[in-house]
Amino acid sequence: MSYYGHGGGDDASNTPQHSFHKPATNAPSQIDAAKIFVGGLSWQTTEETLRYHFEQYGEVVSVEVMRDRQTGDPRGFAFVVFTSDETVDLILKGCPHEINQKVVDVKRAQARGVAPPSIHHGGEEESVASGGQQQHSVKQER
């Protein structure tokens, strides 16, 4: 199985290896349901740090700290995928989370354009998180 373009095995069998394969409908997939966005990370936070913090709640499938394409520097947010949606529920109930002496913004990963506002911007800015990119847009009052 590949995720975010990272290679998977050449498994020729038709038997699913994970219980979170994407359904044939437009409904959110199980893999999306078992994925969190972690924002406001310290620049020193690594994949290993995040894995260590979150595996106390359940099995971690993958961790990806997002990096600048040109410099390779961390962008301050990451995505963590779990084997179970129940793990995400436990994590969200355990908020706030502190990683590397910094309170981080943890929320269920959402498709672009539907993410709730970040805790770090006091509602003035809208944070949008999706498969690897974060964009900020200032809310305009009318």
C-alpha cells in the first residue's frame, strides 16, 4: 500500500492487508479518519519525537513532519496516521498535548478547505490542513 506517494510492496494478492482501505464511495476513507494534523511544532520536533508521544495512545502507522521543498527545513506541522480511528478519539480527548516543551495544535486531519481554526491564531486566521500543505487565510468581516 502506498501513502503520500511513498512506495508500497508488490503484493499481488487481492486480500487487503489493512482494515482501512478506501471505500468505493465518496465517503471519507478509514485512513483519513485515523489521521491527525499536529500544528505549532517546535523546529526541533522529529518524526521519532512524534511517534514516541503518540504511540502511547495506539499503534502509529506513519509520521510525516512537513518540510520546505527548497530548504528541507521543518514547516512546523505534521501528519500522524494510526491503525484505528478510536486512537484518534483518545488523542483528541487528551488535549492539550505538549511536545518538546510546546503546546501543539492537534486535530483530526480534514480535506482542504474544511479544517477548523488553529488554537494558535485566536480565531482571527483560518488554518487549512490537508495531505501535506497548510495555508492561512485571514477572515474578513462584513
